[in-house]
Amino acid sequence: MRKTIIAGNWKMNNTASQGVALVKAIAPLVEDAECDVVVCVPAIDIPAVGEALKGTKIALGAQNVHFAEKGAYTGEISASMLKEYGVQYVIIGHSERRQYFGETDETVNKRTLAALAAGLTPIVCIGESLEERETGKTESVLAKQIEEGFKGIEDIKKIVVAYEPIWAIGTGRTATAEQANETIGFIRRKIGEMFCPKCAENVRIQYGGSMNAGNCKELMAMPEIDGGLIGGASLKAPDFAAIVHYNK
């Protein structure tokens, strides 16, 4: 049985003090959570938010990691740097990283392998654009992202996959529950082909396209969906808690 995982992606929001205030508001609302709960915060917030999370049910996540252990990579952060501050999860290959900062399937793969080597749990994002969906390329695009992005992974169960249709991120548009379930089912079958069907059955796959307090119950009722990568709704404690408690 795959354990549900709800992860908040704050993106470039919240100063350290604002982040601490937010997790202090969230923590008592999710202390009885039956799923894994994660907040992925801006790098500069990690020390303060990590301290505030001690003793809570919430795990600390980062929004990116570099593939090198150290070196001349100005502005980048290594896996060991994240680990030292108690980071457990890291988002890799978010569509915004791909769109604005030149992330490719190759660099996603290198970052994923580096995260795994350091004992971090990668949340690897894949997804198609509106044009790709409307022209029937969804499966070919996702297949390529999986084939290139997951090369060399020895234990695929150690990653979390986030299916985030680019056309549904920050737009207010959401795939229907049936669309999301169907596409995530394809992702699971593709992972099964690349690794093994039994392995794929144990991989947690989130939906990451504008899941919110209003639509989470319908999406989470789908058998292939194992959680959510939550953007805007993760910035409001009551909304994020409502998603965590989707089954109540």
C-alpha cells in the first residue's frame, strides 16, 4: 500500500520569519495527519524553518539541488549542504526550473542521482505543455522525460514522481480527476516497463496541477494518485491542512 504524500512548494514566497510563522500555524492542524507531510521552502528559509519544524509531523524539503558535491557553481547548493540542515526531500525538474532556468532531462537525471546518493528523497517533476496535450503528444513527452530523467536509478521506489501538467500550474486550470488518473496510470506503466511492474506499483506519484482545498477530495479519490505537490494552496495554513486531511 502506497502511503500518501502531500508536499507544499512555496516557490519564491515567504521570508524566513514569514515561513516560521506559517509552519507554526500549519503544524497543529496536521499533527494527526495519516499521510506524509512536507514543506519545500526557499533555500534561505531552510535553517529557520527547519528549526521550527523540529518535533512536528512535517518534513523539510528544498526546491532544488545541484549535481556536484562542491565546486565553481556560483549560486548553487549541494546535497550535503541541504542534509546538514535536516532537509529530507528535494524537488527536482519543476516546470518552472525547466522553463526559466534551462533544466533538461539530463540535468534532472544528474540532480536526482546526486540527491539519492546523499540520502535525500527526490520529488521528480514531469509534465506536458498545453500544446503537447492538444496535439496528442502527452505520452511521448512523458515517456522521454522518464527514460532520460530516471536513467541509472537503482531503486526507483526511493523517488517520488510529481505529474504536473504545465498548462495547469498557477493558471487555475486543473486536469479532471479522470484525466489526471489516466495520465498517472500511463506514467506508472512506463516506469514498470523501464524497471519492473512490481517496482512501479510501489512508486508514489503525486498530482501537481493546481490541487487545492476544493478539488483535493475528487483528485485523491483516484486510485493512481498518491498525493499532491501543492503550490499556492500551501501558502495558507487552513487550505494546506484541508488538503492534508482530504479524506476527512
